[in-house]
Amino acid sequence: MTNDPSAYENVIDGVDSPGLVGAVERLVAIPSLGGSDAEIDIQDDVAREWTSLGLDVTAWDIDVAALSAEPDFPGMEVHRSSARGVVARIPGTGEGPTLLLLGHTDVVPPGDLGAWPSDPFRPEVRGDRLIGRGACDMKAGTASITYAARSLLASGTRLRGDVVLAAVSGEEDGGLGTYAMLRQGITADACVLPEPTSLDLVPANGGALTFRLRIRGRATHASRRTEGVSAVEKLLPVLDELRRLEARRNESVDPLMQRWPVAYPLSIGTVHSGDWASTVPDLLVAEGRLGVALGETPAQARADLEGALASLCDQDPWFVEHPVEVEWWGGQFASGQTDPGHPLVRDLGEVATGILGTRPEVYAAPYGSDLRLLVGAGIPTVHFGPGESAAAHAPAEWVDLRETLACARILAAYAVRFCGTSA
């Protein structure tokens, strides 16, 4: 490990700001929605970029069918018949530890296009902000990895340990890409995920479980609605019960999570019911997300929600005969945590402080991520990247380009510190 700041001045100064902005724009312009062909196209784009740097790049086709049949598979919410993994390596002398810098390239749908100032996949720079779907989550972070590597190579710094770069897909709906990467035998002594943290240090996060509810009603002609049972109206007591459950689950939270108004959110994201305006609907299907507390197992969280709904059903005459059905599907994110006192968190914080002039905060995040897969594989991991997480998945998603540049510089400097230098 290198502790002399002068040892990484060259890599800090060597990050190309205009080139980095262009790299973010290029990635945002690829509409890499989960499950789309472009999800593979962007992996190929990253592989070409890393190859152009002279890196040893490995790209492979992921056997989605085989992996999804594994008992510990982390889940998917979109259909994929194929996917691709990409890793590259800056080799060291073999005398130091290996650092993994991992970014994901898939994005969520843009939602209501009318809420965007322009095409979500036509990146637009306004002052210090770059607007576009995926700019914040997390194409700016992924571009920062590339430009940290560029600077390391251009500086001629001879590292003792390896730096491994990885680009994965399927992060947004479960973690297919990182799961596949780990199954390929890729490992490291520490990992930085440049997810959007506004350049704070996030060594832990809650989990997130996707669920589906089926609420039964009794159909009849709308003119005789009182003789039927509306599945839409039966959703209302279910929502009330879910709000009570969320409140109970957030009465006492880990100190790392106390900055959030709701540390472990429970929300409904989609609702579908009815097939004719003049018919009382007899089925409602709602899909949502249940936050998993730090230290809580997914099984415990599932049992909590199922128990709350079972209790509600015991008190409602209709639900006694037609109980709410619960299905767990899609992404199943456990919580994950690296000790906040781990040298990864401490040393990355010191490097960031030296470059930013202020010390990053340390806290846990309320969203699921690939951190739990990496920590589960024995790799200490921390989130540290550009962008405000509230902008992720939102209309007019944006990232601060100043943070993006700072992130690339900090990642390059930290790689020198962590891997060490050789004369």
C-alpha cells in the first residue's frame, strides 16, 4: 500500500475531463434497457473501449438459462435469452492486493416521456449537469472507471497489485451480471462500486424484495355494483395494512440508516385491474417492493409481510374466504454490509478528502445493489460515485460532471494507494 500523496499526483492530473464527459455522453446514448439488445451492445462498446487502451479484455456470453436455475440466483424482472460479461485487467507485479472497480451498464425505462426535457437517450449538457437516462445510475460512474484506468496507464505507474475493471448488466433487476462474474472466478481483495452517492462513502445497504399481490373480487355488471365485490376497493385496506407494516419496520433502525426518513421503504409500483369499464373488477394484481433491514434475512422480511396480510385477512369477512395471495418474484436483494471501520472505507475516505478538501460522510443506503453479492463472496465493498441517488430512475435524470471528474481522479489515486507501487 502506498501512503505518499506524491505517488499519485500524476494519476490525479492525468484524468482527461473533456474525454470523460464525451464517454458519459456516448454511454447514455445507448438505450441499454434491461432485457433489450442494447444491453448487450453497451457491453460490447465498453469492451472495445477497454481493448483500445491496450488492456487484456475478457468478454463472455452468459448462460442465462443455466444460471437462473441455480438455487441462489438473485432473480430477474425482465426476460433475457442472452447477456454478456466484460472484465479487463491492469496487471501489477503480483506483489500487491487486487482492486476491483465495477460498474453496471443497464438502465430502467424512462417512464413518461412528457416529463423529460428531450429524448432520454439524447444526452444534454446544461452547465455542470449531464441529463439522460442512466447518467446518474450509473453510466457516469462506469465512465469514471474507464478514465481512472486511462490515467493509471498514461502515468506509467507500476502497480504491485492488479486493478480489475468490470462492466455488468442486469444489476437493476437482481444482479445477473455480478452473479455471473463471480461464477467465472473473478475475485479481488476489495471493490469500489461507483454507484451514485454524491461522493459519500456507503459501505452498507438495505435489501429489496419484489412481490406480487393478487386480490380477488366478484364481478358483476356495474349497474348492480353493490351485488359484486370490487377488487380495486379491496386494495384500500391492503394499502392501509402495508403502511402500518412499513411504520413498524422502521420504528428502530441501524444507526447507519438513521439519515433516511424511511430506511426500509415498502411501496406498490404497479397496479392492474379490470378489463371493461362497466364491469366490477374481480381481480387486481399489484406489484411492489419490500425493503430488507440491515442484518435481516430475506426470509424474515418475507414472513413479516405475509404475516401482516394474513392478520388482515383474518379480520375481513371477504378476505377470510378469498385471502390475498402473495408471490415473491423478480429481484431478491438481501442487505449487505462492509464494516464502516474497514481499511477500504477509511483509506478511500482519506484519498477523497485529500482531493475534495472535505471528508465524505459514511452511511448506509436504503436501496439494494450488487454490494451484497460481492460481500457475500468475501470481497469488502463500498459504494462511492458521482450523482445524487434521488435523481436515479427519475425523469430528467442528471449527474454532476464535476463529481464525475473528481470520482475518476479519486479512483485512480486510490488504486495507487491500495495496490501499491513498485520501483
